[in-house]
Amino acid sequence: MKVTALAAQTPEAVRAALAARGWEAQPAWFAAIGIQPFVVLIEDITEAEREALVHWGTKSGADVLTGDGWALVAAATSRIAPLARYDRAPAELARLAPELGRLLAARAEPPRSWLIRGAELPLDKPVIVGIINVTPDSFSDGGHLPSVEAAISHGEQLMADGSRLLDVGGESTRPGAKPVPADEEIARVVPVVAGLIERGLGPVSVDTRKAAVARAALDAGAAVVNDVSGLQYDPGLGAAVARADAGVILMHMRGTPATMDDLATYAHVAPEVAGELAATAENAERAGIARERIVVDPGFGFAKTAAQNFRLLDELATIVALGYPVAVGLSRKRFLGTATGRPVEDRDRATAVACALAWERGARLFRVHDVATTREALALAGATTNPT
């Protein structure tokens, strides 16, 4: 007899073991997902539901920890899955089925592409989003691109280095930053967007909170709107995105750049960010933006302390479980300097490592300054999670 421990942190180990012993690809993958550990936190439950969960856990072999109004359930995915079926779950737990079914579906079949204006971006490989900041005061590269031509040339280099999307921003959102008037922001970004499109570079995203800026950039050829406020700053932005059939990146932030540092209060950061992002995405869908066009971003560095950023990175799978593609903006962030001691201009290596960790946890889009270094790190991370 021979006994071998398999790597429990990845379904790939089980899939490979089954495939090596004759299983076909799809059954092997679903079986691997089925026996992966799955932990769900269920809140706002009644006493009757709590007791039903405890009774069900005793019968099914799942671990159930409970408190007043909540329960934490842990078991293999296949053991928890019956709770998502009305014909197999206890009648007292009927309310749980839809939400649990959504989580299980996102786990088994994550989004495979992102629909943007005029194109569809596959997500089987990392989508690196190259940053083009045309602002005088961005936290790490303000004033580095003093002209439209310099910005376009930078875009050419980012594409050559491996970008699959170029993100043009004309307003700094660093902590404490003040808003830029819409007409000034338009004057900064629209010539760059138009110039990139004219040279066949892109697709192009516009990084803005304002509907007027988004409309002008979309008219100039942009395919995506990247909103750090998650449609909270300008109520008209959702409709502008929907009318243009554009893609949208919805970031989590509390308050504004001027106030966000005072709002970094969380009991458990990942579930709270996930809940607020879910509400943001629902608002976007109500505004007419198709689900297939939505990407969510947990907002590293926005209304989060260094410790909260590290915890959010480690627990990024909680955000991925929402079922939308996940983008991360880790580039040169202050919390990376907390860990490495490096100044802002020397954090590209740390950024690349953080992006590789985020890929392993389910992120698929990576907004960075140094595309070449990040591309290498993600190529290595991808080789371990998608072996050929």
C-alpha cells in the first residue's frame, strides 16, 4: 500500500491525479472542485434556521459554528451543495438556496471573458492594464507624461511590454486629493484616448468618476470606464456606460480621496468589502449595464489600512466568489512599502509579487505601471495554476 498527500490548496492536484488514472477532463475537474474545502459565513438567520443548520451539519458531517444570527459552515463543496437545492435541503433552510447556489456556480464556472465595447477579452490569461496618468499630481508618477505625444508613446511601450488594456486617467485619487473640474479632466484625457485609438493601440479605458468625462472619452473611442467610486460619485455615470455598451470596472471605496482614510473601519474586511461591492454591482445592473460587462475591484489602498490591505489580498477569493471578474490595482501602493521598506518609486518588484498572489486567489485583471515585470511574474503564476 502507498499513501500520498495531495496539495489541498488547489483543485489542480486532484484533477491531475484523476486524469492520470483515466478520468476525462471535465468530470475530473468537477470532481476536484467537489472535494475542495468550502467555508461559508451565513448571516442574518433566524433561530429556527440556525438550529436547522446545526442539525443538518450533524447528519452530513459538516462543521457548523454558530452564534446569535449567524453560522459558519465548513465541509467539502459536494457536502454543502445539497443546501442549494430545494428538493434536498431542509424546508427550514429554503431561504439559503438561491444565495448558496450563486456562490457554488461562481466557484464551479468562473467568468471566462469580459465583454467591453466592441470586443471581448478572454480571461484565461492575465489581463494586464497599463497605466497612463496624465496628471501633474498622481502619487507615484505625476507629471511624468507632460504632453499628449509623450502619453501616446508611453502607451506604445506598455502595449509592447504586454498590456491588453490601456487605462488613461486625468484626475489623481491619491489620499487627500481634490476633485478636478470635468472640463479640465476632459482636456487632459480625450486627446490621449483619441491619439491611442488613431494609432491602433488599445483597447482603451478611461479612469474617471464623472459622466461628462466618460461620455467624452467614449466618444473618442474608449471601450471601458474605470470608476474608483463604484458609480457613487456621479449618478449619471452608470447610464452613460450603459448607453455606450462599454465595459466598466467598479472599485470599492468609502467616501472620497479626501475623506477615505478616516473610513477604514472594518470588523472583517473581506466580507464587508464583498458585501459593499455586491451592492455596487447590483446598482450597475439596475442602471442598464449588462452583467457580462462588469468587473469589480476591491480597491486596495482606498479606505483601507496596510493591515487591512494585506488581509484583503490574502482573502481575495471572497471577492472572486461574487461571480464577477476581479481587477486589482496594487501598483506601488503604500502598503507594499510597509512590507518592503521601499519608497514609492521602487515598488515594482513588490507589485509583481502581489499580482502573482492575487492571480492565485482568482484575480484576472491587473492595473500596473511596470507592465514588463508584472507580466513575467504572472507568467510564472499562470504556469503553476494552468499547467500544460
